Amino acid sequence: MNQGDETGEYRINFIRQKMTENGQFEAVKADEEGMYSDTLVRYSPRQVSLPPGQAQVIRLMLRKPRNLLEGEYRSHMLFQTLPKPESSSLGKVTNSDGEGIRVEITPLVGISIPVIVRHGNLSSEVALHNARIVTTNAGSTFQLELDMHRSGNQSVYGDFRAIFIPNDGTEPKTLGLVNGIAVYTPNTLRRFSLPLRIPQGLEIENGKVRILYLENGKDEKTGLIAETFVSQ
């Protein structure tokens, strides 16, 4: 949907990205082998013009060949704005006084989302290791750090919750939460960090922090993937 106040031009295409151990993305080299969904998915349209407030549905069609190998296939669909024709006019290259060249930079905003095709009998498990609480800014802020170890032949995607459990049996307190944390195949390790909000007067030495990794949108009773505990 175009939420701006001017008509926008948008291009849609697939790109191939891989995840680093720190959760960042980098482009896949042209000759790099892998299992990519853009070879299995067709989509339309590929470019649209949207007036303000108007939406466009992108239709995707999956076509699996008969000899498709079992596994998970992933590419990323990129939605990118296109520059306005008048913004790139050659008539704007020279300064009005004719004594120099002016360079204008027009940012092209884009967002990508993973498109995953799963074929066959797939599964995955996650274990949380090396959980620790790190102080920063001369001890004024706290950050949870841990390693996510994924096994199996399927990516994982879920939400993190950090809950402080006091030793005196009083009510637990949520110190941090973040949604939508993934470990994509073929990665087996992701190093993750979560800022913690420590209420004034709370001494985290007087308890332990329970760390939950949950299926997206579920709670610990219906979607617990992994958990661990850490003490300061």
C-alpha cells in the first residue's frame, strides 16, 4: 500500500540473501549453490504505479517439479520504490550559473520479505547456549546475549521473552521482549542480543532470568521452542 501523499512507482523482484551469524543479511554470489524458492515461484505484477492510499495485491504461484529434492527453499521478495522521471532529468545536471556540475542523490527505499517453500518431511530444533547478562555504559544498561543453535532441515522463527524470577517468590517481571527472530537454513548458529529494561530498584542479583523462545504469536503453553536460565 502506498501510504504517501504522491503517486509512487514500485518494482517487485526476487533477490537471494544469506544470513550471517549475527542475524544480518548479505547478497549471495551469482555462482553460490543453494536452495532458492525463486526457481519455484512465479509472481505478478512485477511493477506497479500506486496513487496515494491505494493497495496492490501481488499474486504468487508455486510450481514444484516432480523431481524436486526434499528440503527448504528460500529467496527474498524485494519491494523497491523507483525514482520519479523528473528527479533524474539531465537538465538538472548543471548548476544554474553554468560553472559546475551538481549531483543529486535520490534514495531508493526497499523492503524484502522471505518467501519459503518447504518440501518433504522437515523438522528443526533449537537450543540456547552461553546465555549471559552484559552491562554497558558504565553499568547503567543491561543486555542479554546468547547463542542460538539450530539443528534439522527447516528454518526457525519465533519470539523472545526475558522474565526475571525473584528469589523471594514475588511476582515475575518481564525485562525484555522482541518478536520475529529467525535462524534460516543452512545456518546452525545465530548470536543474539536483547536489551533489558531493569525497573528502578530491582536488583537482578536477587533472582534469575528465564529466557523463552516461542513460536510467533504463541505463549509458553502452546508454542515453547526452547528455554534457558541465567543468573547475574
